[in-house]
Amino acid sequence: MEKIILEAKNIHKSYKNGEKKLDVLSGFELELREKEIITITGQSGSGKSTALNILGTLDLPDIGNIIIEEKQVDKLDNKHLSILRNKSIGFVFQFHYLLPEFSALENVLIPTWIKEKRSNSDYAESLFSDLGLSSKLHSFPNQLSGGERARVALIRGIVNKPRILFADEPTGNLDEENASRLIKLLMKINEKYNQAIVITTHNPKVAKIGNKKFKLEKGKLN
């Protein structure tokens, strides 16, 4: 059996709105193993993005522990948390957040500059080739289609070879053709690069690719 690389234990998260308290996660738990794809569905407002942000260390739970590669996240100082994020975690969001003043290749290389203080352009260019984007290396985001921007964002998410890729509604802004293409790409990088992936989605076709498929209801996974 593959090694567990992420554990979420008894996660609780709530937000205050004036005098009211909104419980979003209540006893949320998850285990992710190497090479595994986990998909999480749920109604709008069920807490999927909150869960992904906490799993990916972008937010902290009120109660509970996140353990990534045997490191308890809340015990790390800012420096070591930043190192963990850059080394072990990749993100793909519904909105691609590509920087308009940088080319597609430069957008992808930014995480490598942070990690290694140098460009790993050969590997990045090989990913562009794998995902059918070799002709778009030097194009700017406003010169790319929605599907192309989604693929560039996916390359940026995996260019540092993270142990875990988090994808938050990755097909949310894509038409059916490009959504299907992105689903195939996620499966491809899982198989080719042994990439562990956690995906939140409304799309039933995306949900089907999970080795484990969960629904988030009342703050817990079922």
C-alpha cells in the first residue's frame, strides 16, 4: 500500500458574521496516499474551498491537525511553512491568476525561481510539449484561450514536482470540450508523474476520476 502523505484530523472551521457563527467544517477528516486522486463534491457553500485551503496550508483550522509528509503544519514557523508549500504543494484554481505582464513560460517558471533561485526551463518546456502548448511558450495570457490558460496554470502547479496538487473547481470556467481536455490532463499527470491530486468540483465527469470519491455534507466527508 502507498505511503500516506497528507492527513487531516478532526478539522473544525467556523466564521463569524456579526453575532452569528457559521460552522463550515465540523470533524472533517481525510487521508491522501501517494499517487492517489481524491475528488470532493458538494453543494455551493458546503465548504469545499475552505477545506482545500486548509489542506493546502493557505488557512488554519480552529481545531484539528494537518500533517503533510509527517510534518504537523501548525508546529511550523513561517519560514519552514513556506518551504513546505513551495516543495510539496501545488495549486490550480478556477481562476488561473496568470500575471499579464509575463509570458506563459515565465508564469510557469515563477515557482522555480522561488525554490531554486534559477530557472528550470528545460523541464518546464517539456511539460508544455506534453500538454500541447509548445507554440505558446512566449505568448502572454491575453493571447491565450481559456483552455490554454487552464493548461498553463496546470503546468505552473506541477513544475516544482510537488507531492500533492490541489485543484479547486479546475473546470469551473471552461466549456465542455476544454473541461474534458483538462480532465484527461489531470489523469495523465497522475499516471505519468505519480502525482497525488485532491480536486473539489461540481462536475460529475471530474468527480468520476477519483480513486476515492467523497461528498462534503454538514462539514464532513461522506
